[in-house]
Amino acid sequence: MTIWLVVLSLGCVGVFIIVHNVPTRPTREDREYAKKILRSAGVTTFRKASDCSSVEEERRLLQIVQGAVLSASSRSVGIPKRHSREPRDLFELRQGLCYDRSRVIEKILTIMGFKNRHAALFSIENFNQRKLFAAQGMPSHHVTEVMTRAGWAVLDSNSSWIGIDDRQSCISLSKLQRTLPSERRMSDADPVLATNFIFIYGLYARHGHFYWPYNQVPDINVLQFLRGLPVLFIQLWSCWKPKEHVNNCGLIETRSRPRKRKAQTAGGCKGR
């Protein structure tokens, strides 16, 4: 009896995960509309990652995909909640925000053969880190990390910024996070990328209303989320240390507070 209860419980957990997992595999319709999005931007030849022989060629192809999605969603209005947000929706509605565009970018990159992952960013400046996931109005952003020959590179979803510099060196979210905000040369990127932030892989929405079944369970891709847990735990541990403060590298570190000196009263003089 106990074994059957365990099996039943595991089965229920498995069904729950399958139902609430955000799928990343492109459908036949996704492939059709990916080509339409690219053609609408003037791209006539559908290239793949395997066609690129250098980081520079990969960067150019990524820029084409990024530009095509931005052009197809010229109206910066988010696709409504409880509504699908796949390539067809963005193409037909001609609108989208970072969480819509990054989804479509990732679908197209997957079709092209690029390994990629989704990331949600949260600016932690001027916010209580202990209330990170409950804070309302916290500046957030959604981006894509794509694997190139030189490593992981960030692909912005609201601008033409790509994390590949002139030396063909890639900039991942971890690398960007460790860079001083004042040294991030990315004037055209989304403002959140220029702040102190934390990021969560595989998280599409905290409220759970972007992907079916549209309930209160956060929208995540389970595999990406689990793979990113070590990085997330390191960030959260830093956030929840006592007496924390945000340092210039976008991380949280502990600093002891200076002790207050007692007022001097000797000789009838009060402390100044």
C-alpha cells in the first residue's frame, strides 16, 4: 500500500510538472512563421548555425534574427495575459515586449540550430532583497543567452545590442553582472542591463499567466530552471546575507557596520 502511495504521489508530481512546463521545441507552425518573420525583414535565405564558420558570421546572423523580431513587433505593447505568445501571435499582432520578443527569438534560434536559454532579469537597486520575488513594480527584463563558438552571449530583446564585442569575445549574463555598471558600454541596450541585477534561467513569468494553463503557478521551463539553480542559489545567498549591500559589480556582499562612538562627557563637554 505504501509503495502504491509513493508511486501515485510521484505520478501526480510528474503530471504537474508536465502540465506546467513551458515547452521550447518549435512546432510546424513556429517554423512557418519564423520564415515569415524573416522574410518580412527582407531575409530571403534561411541560414543555420552550421553555416557560420566564425564568431563574426554568428554575430551577423544573430543580428538578422534580432532585427527581424524587433521589426515584426514594431508596436511596443505586450501581448495580453492568458494569450499565447508564439511566433504567429507576434507576427499577426505586430506587437510585443521583451518577454514576447525573447520567446520568438529563442524559437527562431532553435530552428536555426543555436543552443539557447531564456533568462529573466530583476534590477535589485533601491529594493529590499529579502522581498525580491514579492516586490511590486520591480524593474525586470527578459533576454536570451545563445551559445556561440566563443561561449554564451546575451541577446537583448528590446534593442539591437548583442553581447559580442569587437574582439569577438562573448559577454554572458554572469560576466555582465561582474562588470562595473559604469564600465558597461551598452548605451542602446535595455536599462535593466546597465543596473545591478540578478537573473533566473528558465523563468518566463512569476504570475503564471503567460502560458497555459494560465494559473498562479510561475511559468518556467523546468529543465532550464533546474540547470540554473546553482547560479540562482549563489545569487540568493548573497542577497540574503545579514547587513548586505549592493557592490559595484552587481553582486551582494556583506559589510559590517561601523560602531557608534559613545558621547564623551568628561570635563563637562558633550560629544560633538
